[in-house]
Amino acid sequence: TTITLLTGDCVAHPLLISLANLYMNTHSKSLTNSFVLTALLPVPKFVHKKKCMRGVLQDCLIHQCLDIILWSLKQAAEHGVMLSDPIRRSCYCFTTLTSYIVDTPKAMIV
């Protein structure tokens, strides 16, 4: 995803999250806004001589960014968090991240 041409043609991969308990026909409609843009992951250009090393560095950077961005979700899954339901009852919940969507060239190969 190209961010803007004014900052040197920067490119980033969007990280989208959604709720797992939505019906599939709701997820598939783009007008429902069921996915939320959580972050833009950087697309670095490493200058290492070996191509395989550049790939390893890119993967390490993406995983480090995901650890930072999803830290609060990981804490909620491990320790729990108080959430309220629609009728304002509080519940102690352990949220889990079941999946995430990526828009990277490597993901398109799979």
C-alpha cells in the first residue's frame, strides 16, 4: 500500500483486525466496516549483500512490530480483562487472537 508520494514513496502493509463472532456474510461486505485498520507495518529496504539475509531481517522486523502492536491483546489473553456486555454486566474475559489478515507478497504465494 503506497502511503503518499510526498514522503519519498513510502510503502506499508496494513494490519487489519476484526471480531471473530461476526457472520461471514457480514465480514464479506466492505460497507459494514467489520475490519479496523490497526497499524501500518513498514516495508524496509535492507542493503545486505545476501538476498536470504534481507528476507530474514524483514521477517524479524515484521514480527517485532507485531509484538509491539499486539502487546495489549496478548496481555488480555494471558491475564484477562474486564469487559461489559450490551446490558452493562461486567465479565472477566480472556480474549484470543484467532487470525489476522496480511497483505504481503509472501502471503500471496501461500
